[in-house]
Amino acid sequence: MKYILALDQGTTSSRAILFDEQGKVAGKAYQEFRQIYPRAGWVEHDPKDILGTQVGVVAEALVRAGADISDVEAIGITNQRETTLVWDAKTGKPVYNAIVWQCRRTADMCERLRKEGLEDFIYKKTGLVADAYFSATKIKWILDNVSGARARAERGELRFGTVDTYLLYSLTRGRVFATDYTNAARTMLFNIHTLEWDEDLLKLFGIPRSMLPKVQPSGSLFGVTDSRLLGREIEIRAVAGDQQASLFGHLCTHKGQIKTTYGTGCFLLMNAGDEPAESKNGLITSLGAGTGDKPPYVLEGSVFVGGAAVQWLRDEMKLISSAAESEECANKVSSSEGVYMVPAFTGLGAPYWDASARGAVVGITRGTRREHLVRAALEGIAYQVSDIVRAMQRDVGVKISEMRVDGGAAANNFLMQFQSDILDCRVLRPRIIETTGLGVAYLAGLGCGMWSGEEELEKMNGVERAFSPDMSENDRAARLKGWRSAVNAARQN
């Protein structure tokens, strides 16, 4: 048996997943690592923890699969996006901790960019909003605040990379300094139209060109691992940021296909086709994963609070004892009886982008019970997703007929059925839910010849369950009208 090894480096843990020739998970392992909070709103990782845990879980995954490293045909890497590392070009030693995508230390810098009227300039080149989320201001912060860093960068002595680039550099002992289109597109330095690092943006942020890696397709040969690290040389055949890897794992390779990951928040990505869709509805335009020299464009929208609303019901409100109980509780009543929950605990994301909005529960009566509140919370997740899907439909001009799903909350059958109802489209939950690792495994497997093409992949990873809409148009319209009123209430706090 031959395998593809997916290295899935996430925000809180590193995972290794072995996929067999049928595309099934043969073995997996994960290890959590330390989160560092130097100040309020600041988030860092120790680069040694990132590399150590990622290499460390490989052996355990092999043991669980009953496999040997010699059975691995190729490696695919998927990673937390935007997290920023800067290291010495000769020694590979980082000059500072990794600054995590969640870190808000450069929020003031981004606010200044907006006040200077540069947001549209940045968006037209990168498809991104001027936000601390992305890598550019993080690099600038390191160069400005780490002693000697800017001078060393100007001399060509420092390298920048997102987590994928750092892993590639480390696994190949410095022989490969590269990234893929999906990760480059999240730095706020990459022109998604010319597919090159943008000189105007490098000048704006004061970042030397020598710091930046080579950019290539997600599904391409990046290099081979150093035999001293994993026991032998193995081709690294794929690299992709986690959300784009998930989109490919769902095989959303055609314009208009969409996936939603239901985690703490919800991440929606739509394949926008060969031409960039300029969003007029508060969405981000980025690049998707593929094997060709010209990557597809994607639209992306984020719900800040998804599964976290269920965690709030469990941990703070004590209305349920487990996340799984929310489904049982919601099914005990036939409707929410006009109760709406808008879980805007940290503001509202796309398409509203209202940081001042706050959570709201509206429509409570004397007859409102625990079950109604739990049901309203689950429905609130689905309503937020539907807002983004409708924004995507307007931007691309394509009606969505089906949506593919993954993530922890996708296991909730009530939520998935309500999502199908309120969107008026089918919701497809796959048999293999490790879609992030699966995406880079597919790319790597296609590259090394394990699989012949997408048709073969479609046959391997079927649908575990399909949810079809079962709600009248009048009912849907009335519920959406009530939701819009609830959102307005949340935005007036």
C-alpha cells in the first residue's frame, strides 16, 4: 500500500494524516502546542513548537496506519494562513516569534492606511481589505521593532514566510524557499492580477524584495525533504492555505461551487472562476488551489461566531451540557416561535463588517423556553451563512444549487437541514470530513500519479448525507425578514 502524507499545521495544533490509494484516512495524529499572549490582543507562536510538533506527529500517524516512511509517495502541506515568520537566510533561525493571524498589534497601522485613503488601492491589487489579519503589517512590525532587523533585511540577510514557507525551508534544510499562490495571496503584498509580488505594495510597507519567496502553483513539485528529518527523501508535491485546501478537498473546481467550514466561526469560499470577481458586498477576493499555472479566483466571507454560539450556550449560559445536545434540544420544538439570536459577540463580519454590533436575542415572550433559545442560536448560525452566500451570488451572478460542508458543527443534522431550507439549496456532507488535509493530499496524489484526475477523485469521496430544502417560499421570506430586523437591532446597540 502506498500513501500520501498530509501535514496540516493549524493554529492550535499540528496534524499528520495518511491517505491511502482509495483516498481514505489510514492513520492520523495530532499534537497541540503553546499559545503565547505577550499583551492583550497579541498572539504569537514559538517557531520551534510549530516545526517540532509537525515533524513529531508523522511517526505516530505512520504507526497508527501500520505503515513505514518508505510507503509514503508524496507530501502535501496545508497551513494556518497569514501567520508571519522572519528568519536568518543562512542559519534558518527566526528573529522573532511567529505573529499569528489573530494578532491585532498592527490594527492602528491599518487604521492609518484607511484614513490615508489607501484601502481601495490595496483592494484593487490584492482583493483584500486593509486589516491586521494579513501578513504585510506583521512583517513591517518585525522590521521596525526587532533590533537590527531592518538593516539585516536591507542587506538581504532575512527571509519572510507564512507557515508553509517556513516548513518547506526547514524540511528541506534551506534548499527550498517558496510558497504557493493561495498563501501569497493572503499577505497583502501579492498582486492577484499579475500573479507577482507587487513593487508598489513592497514600497508602501518598506519590505525588501529579497525577503520574499518564489511563488508557484499549489499542486506542483516544491522539492524533497532532507533525509535526516523524516528518514528519507520525499517529494513535497502540494502546498495550500487551509481554507483553499478545504475547497479543493470538496472538489469545488468549477465556478459557482461553494463550501462552508463550520468551526468556531464559519469560513465560506466560492470558486469564482478564471476572472477575479470584484466584490461590492463586503467579501474578499483571493486565489484558489489548483495544478495549473493560472489559479482560480475565489470569493471568501467569514462569520465571526458560528460554533462559538453553541459553546456560549453550554459554558456561559449552562442551557446545554454538550454541543451535541443542541440538536436534540432544537428538535423538541417545531419552531423558534419568532425568537432570533444574532451572535454578534465580537461584531458582525461579512457582509456587514460592523465592529460595533453586539449579540442580541429578540422576539422573547412569556412562553419562550430553553429549547426556543437553543434552536434560535443554531438558526442564527445558518442565517449568517445565508447572508454571505447571497452576497456571493450577487457578486458572481450565479445561483447556488448546492453547498458542501465540513467542520465540527456540520455534524449537527438540525443545523444542516435548516441551512438547506433557508438557502433553498442542497447541503452535501462528505464521507471524509478531513477536507483540509484531503485537499493537499489530492493535489499531491495527482502530481505524483497516484490518481489520474478529478473524475477518479469524485468516485472515491462520495456524500455521506445530502440535505434538501423542505420549506415554502413564503415561510422562508418571512423568516428572513425577521432575521433582518434582528440584525438591525444588534447593530443599534
